[in-house]
Amino acid sequence: MVSARCQSEELVLARRKFQEAEATLGPFHPDLTENLEALAKIYESYGESRKAKRCYARILKIWEKVLAPDYGLKCFLADILGIPLSKQPPKILYKPQRLIHLNENLLLGIGENRICFIHPDDPGLCIKIDRPWDEGRYNTRRKRMKRVFMPWLADFSSNREEARFYWKKARRLGEIFYLYAPRCYGIVTTNLGPGLVFERIFNDDGTKSLRLDLHLKRHPEDAEHVLELLKELYQHLTETGLLFYSWSSPNFVVQKRKAGDRIVIIDWKSESRPNMDFPAIHLFRSLAQRKMEEKFLGFLERYLGPIIGPIPMGSDLES
């Protein structure tokens, strides 16, 4: 009875803290994540998985709402008429406790869909910002209009896409996922709009881990070793049921560690999304797996083939 009473009090306290935070911060403040996650874990400990899932779903809804502007009827009609959409950062739906100022001195890189900056408070972290309308591969006018009729296509917000992955698949996998991935530390508000905070990957000697192609360019003698690391990564993906299609060098870094080197995937926005108009491969798991294997082998041929020659095929991948 004492144990049950303590559990009940713990749950009541967690609910009260969430309700108080929501009343103070508003319904779409990312800081509610901490309260909702604590409440979800209590529900999980009681075996109430449905209520826990609702808490996680609420977190994801908040993140999705915060991370990208709504693409509603007004924007769709503007695209039809060829009227340019505003390139201003998304409207903030909450009062941020702090606005982080990013500038070119903190710039790490500009990708097809996002811009990445060093976190000004911690060089061990980075902040990813979605590029403005019509400045990214997936947020062009044509892509936006197609996605209205084909919602399975890649989201025009890469941050929102990656947030979904981290709050769904990565959360369910737990610590095993982070064997080959950086951690995500939530949302911050910047002068360029809301951003996702991620762990940066460094070698044990404190130097920044290099992109796979740059590492091979500087250390071609490591090619055989890198091949083995990539095989380990591929086996991890198949064992955990992850489907990764974006086999391009900017998405991978080689981390040198005393405990054993590893390849880290630093961009998970397109996991399980081939971004095809008619992705029939998702009807059958075997087809999806084969598609990933084809892309993986093409990746090996492109980056390692010129150095070490023919790449092992088929079942040899896991040997």
C-alpha cells in the first residue's frame, strides 16, 4: 500500500508540474519537453504504455509546430500563383527565455537543406537551422506542391524530419542507437529561427572527426580499415531494423578512438524515406533492404573502389 501510495503521489506531482509549466509557458513551448518526458517515464514504469505514447506524441507535436512554418492553404495558393514566400524565420509561437545569436564566425557548413553552426555556449555542440523557403533541395516550390498530394515525400523542414526520427525510432532503440549516431539535445531559439542542437563528433585527441571523403583523402592508407568500419555500421543498421538511404559522404564522419574507431552518421533526417514519387519498396521489407544494400555498395564503390579496387558483394558485406 505504501508503495502504491508513493507511486500515486509521484504521478500526481509530475502531472501538476506539467500543468503549471504549460500554464506559464504556453502550449507550444519546447521547454515543456522535460516535463512531458518525465511524465512519460513514470507512465512507462507503471506499465501504462498508451499514456506514455501520448506524452511522446505531444512532445513531437510541439517540436513539429515550433521547427517549421505552417504550409497551409495561403502558402499553397501563393505557390500556384508563383508568388514568392517569405524568407523570414518561422514565427515563434512562444516566448523564448533566451535568443541565441548566430553569425558567420560560428558557421560550420551549409548543406542542401540546412545550415549548421557551432553552439556559442559550447563548442562541443552544434545547431542546425532549416534554410529559408526556396533555398533548400526539399523546400522548393515544386517540392512543396508535390508534397501536398504525396505526403510520404521528404518534409520541406529537415529539422522536423530529423526530430520525428529521434522521437520515434531512436527513442525506442535506446542507447544502442547512439553507437553510431550523435545525441540530440532539443530546440533552441536563434536569430535565424528555431534550431536543433546536436552533439559534435571529435576524436579522442580533441581534433574534429573528419568527413569520410576528407579522411580518405588525407589518409588513403586507412581505406581497408574504413571498409571494415563501414561493414560494422551496415550490420548495425540491419540488426536494428534501420533503413538508411542517404549514402553520401557529408553524412558520415570517421571518429578515431582508443576504444575503437567508428563511423558516425551525423544526419538521420531521411532514415526510412527513399523520397520516391511512388515508393513501392516500402510495401515489402526485403525490397527496402535490397534498396539500402544497393545504395551502400554504390557508396563503397564511389569512395573506396578507386583506392582498394573491387568491393565485396552480397553476403560478403557482413563477413
